[in-house]
Amino acid sequence: MITHQFILFLKKLKIGLTELKHYMDNIENLKAEEILNEVTPWINEDISFFDALVHYADKYDLEIELVGEIVRRSPVLKSKVRDDAERLHMVEKTNRLPV
């Protein structure tokens, strides 16, 4: 829900909601790539992708919900989370064609 105060704030910045959404979408994509690049080296047999994402959120003082939203918007991160969940037996494995 967008409040009246927020709209006044945007007017002071001289940007509209369309520009703000475009800017936020670009930030989300950039963050997804940054997150993937940073957490990949941390992952090993002892540290899961989930643990790496929680550590990333702690390291940068981010709400875990924000990281979750970024994961939901990124097909690559979403796939990594799904693979990790399957490996940890948190969800049923999906059938995949042999490669």
C-alpha cells in the first residue's frame, strides 16, 4: 500500500512510480547476481545454500524476507534453492531428464 507521505517523498525526489519500479527491478536483478557471486564460494558439504543466504543477510544486515523476495524473482537463485531443498530432503525430488 502506497501512503500519501511516500508519494510526497517521490515528488520531492522528482521521480514517479514507474521510474521507481524500473529502478527497483534493476536493483533486484543486480542483487540476485551479487548474492549468487558472493555465496557460491561459501557453499560446500557442510554449508548449504540456505545457510549461505542466511549468512549473506546477516553480513549485510538485511531482512531475510528481502533476500527471500530476491530469490523468488530470480530463476537462477530459485533453482539453486530448489536443488538444495531436494538435496536436504526438504521437498520431493523432481524428475529430470538425463543429460
